[in-house]
Amino acid sequence: MTVPHLTTSSAQTPDDVSAEDQRPKGADAEQLRLGAAGIVIVALTAGAFWLSYAHLTDRFRMKRLARELCAAMMRIRLGGGGRGHQMTRWQLLQGDVLVGELSEYGCDQPFFLARFTPGPGWESVRPSFEALATYRGPDPDGLRFVALAKPLQDLGLTLAPVDGQQTPLQLFKDCMVRIYGAEARLRY
């Protein structure tokens, strides 16, 4: 006996099995679904890994680019490739009182590195800067940082460039300064 096939004009023998008869039943169907789900999970995991790897590669490239830009900026600030021109020097002021002086010498993105020289007003603000220097570790809501930075912000400290070519910056509004002994980190 022959059964006509819908896509071809040839006849099938009784030994041929139709597509409907090939569908697994019961436990076989469950195994097939689990296998298909496993393949999908492996494919998604591989895709996620590939994307995260590509993202990490981009981040490393960006970090390298940031370092190269920082180095180029330092060359420009040094006066065309480092021919001895001094980088920006800042005065840290509380009103008219000199708290200290910062002399930029390098870069660790996003911060400029500076040497700090205390001035006559340093002793009155030193405990607040030392407290901020101890800030480390997780602070998900930022409350610890605010508790340490708010007293410094309330002091009304400003950074004024020694050469006067830039406008003064207000601490924790226009810039951020962290002082660690004779070293400082400046972001503006």
C-alpha cells in the first residue's frame, strides 16, 4: 500500500514513517525539551561570556586611552613635550588665609597628582583632611563620605591658581582634593 506524499509525487512504502509518527511521546518528549533547554542555556552563557569579554577588552582599551590622553595632557601642560615648564600650582585658601599649596606633577586618571606644602592655616583644617583620608571600603549610599566631606565643604575652602590664569575652584563643588601628608590628589 502506498501513501501519497504532499511535497513529492513519489509514493511511500509502509516502512516509511510520517513526521507525526516521529514525534517523541511522554518521557522522550521531556528529555528532548530538557536537551533543547540545555543547548539554549549553553548558547546564552557563551554569548554572555563573549559580550563580557568584549566589554572588558574595551574597558582595557579605554583605560589605556585614558592613560595616553593624560600623558599627552601632561606634555601640553609641561609646555610642548616637557621642556621644563612648571605645571599648575594651586593655593588652597580659607578666605584670605593660605592653608597650603599644591603643585601638580602627574596624573592617575581621573586625578591629578600634586605635592602638598602646608601653609599657616593648615593646622586648623588638618583633622578634617586626615579624617577624609581614612575613607575606604564600601559605602553604598554615600553617607559615610558625606559625613567626612561636609565639614570640609562647610569651611568654604577654595583652590586658586598661583598664576591667576584660571578661575578659583570651590572645594566639593567645583573640585575635589584629598591630602595624604605631603601628597595630594586633585580632581576638577
